[in-house]
Amino acid sequence: MDALQMNMITVDQVHPLLSDLLSSLNKLTILPSDFEGKTKMKEWILMLSKMGAADGLTKQQVRQLLFDLESSYKFG
């Protein structure tokens, strides 16, 4: 979340962070495989994979990603 708040919003900045997060979530055996946080991160990674490295997230996308991250953190 800090990276987004520091305006690191291009695909080549965000994608590695979300990939690392998803990898960490997948290692947590206490989380079910259908945990919403995992599903949301997979969706974001898929969306980012379809964009160019220099493409940036819109303000709306940043806001939604921050919401998804916060929601996952609270319910995890």
C-alpha cells in the first residue's frame, strides 16, 4: 500500500509487488484456497499482465487496489 501512496503506479512497479504478495499469501496454509484476498490479487495481476510496463494505473484503479488490499488485510 505504501508504494501506491508514494505514487508508484506503473505496471513495472506494481506488478512485482503484487506477485510477491500473492506468493506470500499462497504460502500461508491457514488461508483457504478461495480466500478473497488471493482471488483479488490474481485478478489484479491478470489485469496488469495485459498492460504495458510503462502504463500507469488510473486514480480510480489505485483507489480500488488500495481498497482491495485493505479489505484483504482486515479479513485475512
